[in-house]
Amino acid sequence: MVGRGGHRGRPGRGGPGRRGGGRVPTDLPATDDLAGWLAGRLPDGWFTGAPVVTTDREEILVVGELPAPTLDEGADEAARTAAARGRIERFREETRGERMEVARQAEHRYGRKVAWGARIGDVEELFTTLSVPVMTRLRQPERLVLDTLVDAGVARSRSDALAWAVALVGEHAGSWLEDLRGAMSAVDELRTKGPVLDDDTAGDAGGVDDRPDPGDGGGGDPVPPQG
């Protein structure tokens, strides 16, 4: 059926689910250059090395190693832990303004919120990380598992119990999750490249040349010249 303007009602160039070829709202900027951008943007001397950067659809988390405070040789583990926490707290206070500016620029560039953290040895603190509600549908057996964790005092609520369960999986299945992420990255790379046709073989049917021989009138023996 032809519309008033002569347009036959074909789908828009954007394809299914798009309007007028516009960008899908859920698309996010790539973070391939994030580590390099942070290396150039972060002030020198903040961390002892390159920070550990993790990303998901909502958040960029930057955790850097701080130099350990100097203590007496006889300091026990409790004193070292307290000193590490004090140093991390000082870093948090002294860098707050600069971190907010870096976060603002990164959010504009990569479309995600930025959270920070610092680590000294085994002591790690995360600053104002994003808490995202996760919608899920659980049947009674799954709900009973969460309720058992709540009743046993392991978690304060079903949401806490679910977070605890996810953390437990991440702790005990870390290598499997890394393998899974690697496999997904390989699939994404192949999807981005797309199929490539070999020009030399695209028109070759099994290596047999079925083109007519020069001077042949399309097939059969050549016709001898007349006259």
C-alpha cells in the first residue's frame, strides 16, 4: 500500500526496534581506551602503579595501590591495619576534589558513573560505589534458600542474601568466570569483524574453469572460416 507521500511503508533504515535509524538508547561508549585515558589523566604520585579498573554497564571502578605507611619494626598486625586504613582515609579526603573532576570527565566520555577505591596490602576500601537494584523473578525453592540465609543471620534481607550468594559464586568460580568473559570477548570481536569473502575464490566453483574458450561460439568445436 502506497502512502500519501508515495512511500511504500518499508521499515526505517534503523531496522527493527529503532526509530529513524537513531542510536539504540542502551548503546554505551566503548571503554577500550579507558586504561590509557586514566593513565594520562590521573595525577602522578596518586598510586604506586597502574590502578585496577573494572567496568560494567553502569559503573567504572578505579582501585589503586597506595604506599604503605612507615611503622616501627615491632608493630603488630592490628597496628599495621589501622595505619593502612588511616592512610587510605587521608587519600580519600585529600583527593576528593580532583577525583570528582576526573569522574565528571570520565562520565561524559564513557557514559558511566565512576567509583574509587584504594588498597594497601590486604586492606582495601571502596568509596561510594554504585548500588544498582536488580530485578529478578525467583520461584519458591530459590526464595527458601534466601530465607534460610536470612533466618540463620547470614544476611539481613533477601537482597543481602542474594548479594552474598553472588559474591560466593564470584569467589569460588573466579577462574571459570574469567574463561567465560574471555570467550564472550572473542565472540564480540568476531561479530565486529563480520564475515569476509575471498575475492579469489568467490567465483571459483571447485577450481573448474567453465568459461567458453576464445573463438568458441559458446560451446562445441570452432566453426572453420568460410570463403
